Amino acid sequence: MKRLLAVLACLTLPSAAAAQDPNHWAYIGWWDVDYLPGLRGCAATVEFDEGINFLIGIDTSSGEAELAIAVMHRAWDTISEGSSYDLTVQFDSRNPWEVDATGLRLDSLYGLLISERVDSGNAAPFANEFQRSYSMTWRYRGDNLGKLSLKDSRRALDSAIECTQAYLR
């Protein structure tokens, strides 16, 4: 988990970013898909009008493929880096997912990171719901952190997976 936090930090910190520039792969609707050298995988990212930044992608830097999901905002300064958070993530009106997240700070953004091994049995169903849904709602202790549109999410995640496979060849 700490390795992934450090890798994600490379996405926004200017000095680290200069050493590991992402390689653009595709624009899918409002999603940006890039190969991130520190992850040794690709991610789809989007910034919503509400100031929420979202990332979903594949991290293979440990040799094990992990689904990495991060949701971040400048105003979430009460999130403590490295602390654990029990979240609820709900797709459309389906049954909610109870997930463990880790607090992170990237420059002026504070956020929550979920990391799940692809072969865990949870990553594929979560990704499947993500791709077939219209919206995703994040909650912490009953408080709504945001309801995010998932327009074009199927194509964006498929592109991130295709990108990761191409770079691993």
C-alpha cells in the first residue's frame, strides 16, 4: 500500500513527475488514459466539476496486478495520510460495497485510495459494476463524499486495461 501511495504521489508532485512523466494513451469522452511508469500500468482519470479527482487503473509495479482506485479533493483536508477509512461505495441503486481505503495526500489534494489484487475475487466484480453503472456514490460514516457520473467508464477502464497489456508486452 505504501508503494502505491508513493507511486500516486509521482502523479502530481512536480519534481517527481519530471522523472516519471505519464505517457498519454487515449482520451475516452472526458476520461484521460495514461501509462504511468511508477505503476507499470495505466489508469483512467477524470476531474469532475465539483473538484473531485478520480483515478482507476492497474498497478503492476510489485509484480502482482492490483486494481487501484483513488478519489481526491482539495477540501478534504481532514483526511490523514496513511490512516484507514471504512467507506461505502454504491453504484446506481445497487447494494453498496463496504471497502477499506487509505488516506493520501498528493500536493494540494487529499484523498482515499482503494487497492485490491486483481485475483482477489473482489476486484473483477467491483470493476464490472463500475463499468456497467451510470453513477457511483462515495460515503464515509454516512456522509456523502460525492455522487460521480460514470459516463464512458466502461470504455475508459477497458482502454486502461488495453494500455497496460500493451506496455507489458
